[in-house]
Amino acid sequence: MIVEYIRYRVPGSAGDKLIEAYEKAAEPLLTSGHCLSYEVSRCVDDPAALVVRIEWDSADGHLTGFRSGPQFPAFFALIRPFVQQIEEMRHYEVQTARSAS
């Protein structure tokens, strides 16, 4: 598994539109077979800062499988208006994780 983090800077009500776009993008993301889960978070201290966290089966599954698959055009059409607001987009490997439960 690989985790992709996408940091956006989207001021004003455009942040709400970004969240709506990802809600609609759930269908092409989650039916791709490569996306395991995703979440969109908004910073409490700076509402223009949003982070999208996507768990992929692998970097290749994301970059080759999803991006060349049939779900990508529908996904990209939804998020395209926000691409210029991306500050960072990178893949990470989880090194350690724990939960209280």
C-alpha cells in the first residue's frame, strides 16, 4: 500500500466546491480497483488549506493502473478546476501506525 497526500490551497467557498468534487469523485476512485480509500480534510486553523489522503494498492497501481484506466477521465474532469491550487502531491510509504482501539 502507498499513501498519496495532495495539499491544496483553496480560498473561500471554492474549498466547499473541492470537497463536493471529491464526493462525486468517490465513484470513479473507489471502483478503479486501485484506490483502497480516501479522505478530504480541511485545516481548522486555516480553512483555505485542504489535504486529500488517498490509499492506493501501489504507486504503480495509481500511476499506471488508475491513470490509464477507464475511471480516470471521469475523476480528472471533476478535480481539474482545482489542479492549479495544488501545493504538493506526493506518495508516501507508511512506516509505523497505531490506534487506541
